[in-house]
Amino acid sequence: MIEWFERRDPQAAYLVTNERVWTYGEVAGDIRQRMAPRARVVRPNLDFESLVEVMGGISSGGVLVTDGTYEKETPDLDGAALIVFTSGTTGSPRGVRLTMGNLVAASQSSVEHLGHGPEDSWLLTLPLTHVGGLSIPVRSAYAGGSVRLLPGFDPEQVVVAIEEGVTFLSLVPTMLRRILDHRPVASSALRAVLVGGGPIPEGLLEEAGEAGLPVLPTYGMTETFGQVATLRPGSALGRRAHPLPGIEVHITTTGEIAIRGDQVSPGYLGEPDRESDWLVTSDLGEVLDDGSLRVIGRTDDVIVTGGVNVDPQRIEDVLTRHPEVAEVVVAGVPDEEWGMAVGAVYVGDVGIASLIEWAMERLTGALMPKLWKQVDEIPKLSIGKPDRSEAAKLL
């Protein structure tokens, strides 16, 4: 990876913060100082020092990135350049082994699909413990572009960064919602706003488009170091995404999305390599006539209640249409009579009794939640995804 920095103009900006600008030459020198033959563990913050520490590890003996839950100091990376843990939305996080070949392929496919290059600036507000954040400085370095780093997500700071000329954003749906509620702003410099990392509420993309934001729904995972499919720039807005160059997609007989390509990880930390070239995901989807992919839901999110399979996203899409409901997460809770009971945790100004009355006109049978909880804030994972396990505990 060090050669990605050394082949660029040493005076060109690579990392821009509120305090200063680091050039490609400065970052290359700092990476050189941090290179070592042994693997290391990094618990990164969203700052320059952490970023260079991770880049130094990738460039030499390999690096395991953790939020602190991984306790070994000298891991066996089994030939991987980078270990990143899955988000753990529905279970324990797993360490994904990513080779240098995976990182190159993922960066190249992003460049070919989106067309970003040395003239572009990508805003980074997502944590470096997840591929949603970590992939931004990696693919920007590969393309020769710059990274505009904020210490965390703040809607006003994001809007200011847009006004100052960033060209690409990566957001989870909740972040986009907060920007629209705060002060949406259009910019002629802004080329794309990638929205992914979880279910996108009905109408959110259309609202963002009307506000002048060039939103592109995207689908990806830790096992592919980010994007698998992103709506092609210039396409009609819709809840679908086009596979990136080098990625093959097919749907299994049970409806699951399977993918293969050079950016797909060979396996997980402490486990043997996957036997098949195809990675069968836990996501349900369909391939449309134009070759684009539509994600329908997750197999591990399905709630089986009274023998009926319920997709929680269908319920969330309906409940978020209530004018006084800001956010919803639906989860299943063990129940003696039904096996699992469907419950809804929501943020909003409407009382539970009124929301139930409203929902009964739009949800029938097993789709109607039996449990309700009004909260001030939806429980979320560090990257901003709703945490269904914590929601279930609240219910």
C-alpha cells in the first residue's frame, strides 16, 4: 500500500481536517516509520494517528482493527493484510480476513464504477473499526484523491463540508435522515451520496433527491471490503444497485444473494478458507431485468411468529410513514404462545395507543406488532445501524 502514496505528487493533499492538511508525501513518510514485519492490533479513533497506524500495518506485517473487544496483542492473521470485524447486527462479530488483493480489487472496482479520482474529496465520518469508514481512505489513496475527515458525525459539520466542496459522501440511512431534518444543502461539486449499511426507509431517497442530493443506494459487506453493488451514477433513482465491475451476483434457490469476485474475502479469522468461490450471504434479494440487484431483507432478521415468517423491514417501512414517527426498529421477542412475538421500538411524538390504532389500519395478521416501546433514541451499533438485539431487550 505504501507505493500508492509514493507514486503521487508529494505535495498533493491526502487528509484534510479542521486543524490542518497532510500531503501524500507527509503521510508516506509517517507510514514508513510505522511499518514492521509483525502483525499488530489497532484500536483506532477517527483521527490522523489511527489512520496512519492502520495504513502502516496494511503496508507491512498486517493489522487487526478492533473496537477493543479483541484482546490478543499478537494475532495470527493467516496471511491477511487486514482483519476487520463484521458489525454483529444479529450475532457475535466475526473477524474477516482481507488480503492485499482484496483491497486492490475493491478499490479498483469502486474507481471504475463511480469514476472518482485525484480531483475528488471523500468525506469520512464513519468509524475506522468498520469497512464503511475504513474503505474510504483506502480507496481514496488508490485513486489519488483526498479525504475530508471529521471527528464524528454532526449534521451541521457535514453540511459545511458539502458547502466547502467535498465530492463524495458515505452515509447510513439514519445519518441521511438527520441531514434532511437539519439543513439539507445542494452543491454543484457534490457528485454522489452513497447510502447503505442497512434498510433504507420508504421515501427517504426520493426526499433526498428532491433536496438536490445525488443519492446512490449501495449494498456491501465486510467480506467484500465495502461496495458490492451501487446504483450507477446517472441512473433513475430507485431501491436497487448495479454490481460493481468484477463482481458476479446470483440468487440461490432459497432466495439468498451469492457473490464472487477478486474482492471477496477468503474466510474468517481462526477458520479455514471458504471452499467455494461463491460467498452465500444472509441477505435476500433479486436480480432485475437490467442486471441490477434489489435487496429484500435478511434471513437472520426474519421473525417466525405462529409459524409465519415476518420481515421486520416491511413493518418498519409502514410505521415510518406516520408523520410523527422519526425512527423505528422491529425485533422478535421469545413468546410462549407464538414462539416469537413481533415488537416495535420507536422514536416519535405519537403515543403508543394512537400509533397502534393507526397501524391497525395498515398492518394485518402477523405483521401487526404485539409489543411496543417508545424511546428517546433507537439503540444502534457503532456504525449507526439499528441494533435489533438491544431493541429486543428493551421490548
